[in-house]
Amino acid sequence: METYLRELTGHRAARIDGEFSALAQAARSSAWHLEGVAPDDQAALDRTLRGTLAQSALIYGSAIAFDPELRRAAPYLYRPAGEASLRQMDIARDAYDYTSWDWFRLPLEAGSPVWVEPYFDKGAGNVLMVTYGVPLSRQWRFRAVLTVDVSLERLRADMARVEVQDGFLALTSRRGVFLSHPRPDMVMRESVAGVAARLDLPELAAAAKDMAAGKSGVLRLRDPEDGEGMSWLVFAPIASTGWTLMALVEEEKVLAEVNQRLQRQLAVSLAGTLLVLLILAVTAVRITRP
């Protein structure tokens, strides 16, 4: 079971890592093309945004947010839920002051691309999402941030299609917040450390620290869903984003088939032992009767 869980999470984590590495590369490529584009070249900006979304169906939206000193629009192209066509808006004019939001501020402060923590993009995309922001610069001066957004709902739906024998998969952010979970009420509201503290699970608290450090592991612990029974937890890092993929299975359900096999083998062994004893007894009686 441990081998199965390690292989399952490792394979799935590698797949997610590949997908998000490709998304990050798409954002960096689009940002590179923008280096030579003037801020007022609206046609070139539109082509860049459409080209970015065309690179992957996972991309919910993409924005180009300029330094406020340039006094330019912040075009945002996205896929509204339930609609086939794309929609475009100016975040600066139609949504909010983006200068204080992490997706704009953190790439600026870091001077390099950043995956930000999940958030609800109220006023613009209006969905739970995670964003990869790439800072642009010209002549060593900060100029703009290009973003790639991924809807958590789409991510959760993709995760739900992965079947885990007698268990489930979940995805957590750098801070241990659930990005995907079979229970929607856990997403963006609970963290691994919070569950460990609420249910008094020191093993899970230690695992939360290992997850934050980008480690992998497997452990046996009390079921964090209800605090009763025993479960197996295995987790693996997703290097490109700093997230963690985890799988949880109930020990009783997993071992039910194993126990049935053991019972059958025990019954066969006992029957064989009795048969051997019977043959020995008959043989002994026949030899000793004369």
C-alpha cells in the first residue's frame, strides 16, 4: 500500500508539475515578446494576451498591468465560466486598484516570476484562482507585470477525476492551505496545520512542516476527517509552484481485502494441517496395530 501511494502521488505530482511548468513558460514567453512593445500599442497587447490563452486550456485569464506612473490601461482577457467566447476588460478602470494585490506587488518586489497564494479575484475574474506573475523591465526600470491565471475550480475538477483506492487526493499551497479537496468547504478555508491543531494530530503537524519545506513522506495517523480509526497519508512536492500533493486512505478499507485474503489463507492452512495430522494418525495406527 505504501508503494502504491508513493507511486500514485509521485506520478500525479510530476504531471501537475509539468503542466504548471508549461504555464509558467507560456507566461515568460509572452513577457519576452512584450519587451519590445510600446505600452500604447493596443493591437500588440491584444495579440499577446490571446496568444497566451491559446497555449493552454488550463489558463483562465491573462493580464498586462502597467506601472501606474505610465497611466496606461491594464487589459485582462479571460474565459468566463459557462461561456464559449473570451471576454476582455480594463482592470484599472473596471475592477480595482491592482497595485496592492499580490499578483502585481510580489513579482515587483522579487524582481522575478512568482506563483502567488490563491485568492478570490473579486471584480475581475471573479473566481478562486492562482496567478503566475512575470515582471517586465526596459532599461533596468520596472514597467509592467504579465500574469497567467488558473481557476481553482478547474483544478479541483481535474483532481476529482483521479481515482484513489479507498481515499482521495488533495492539493495544498506553499502555506498549507487546501487548493483542492473533495469537500468544497475545505478549499481556501482550512490548512493542513489547522486540521492538525483542531484534531490534536501531532504527526500531521509534523507532516505540515515537511510539506512547507518541500519534502515528501508517508505516515500512519488517526483519520483527520473524523479523528477516529487509522489512515495512511502520503505527500509529494510540486517543485514548480511550491505546492504539495497529498493522498489519504483509510487503513480499514485498504486492508479489508488483505484481511480477507489472510483469512482464506489461514483457513486453507488449517485445513491442510488437519489433513496432514489425519494422515499421520491413520498411518501411525496402521504401523503400530501389529
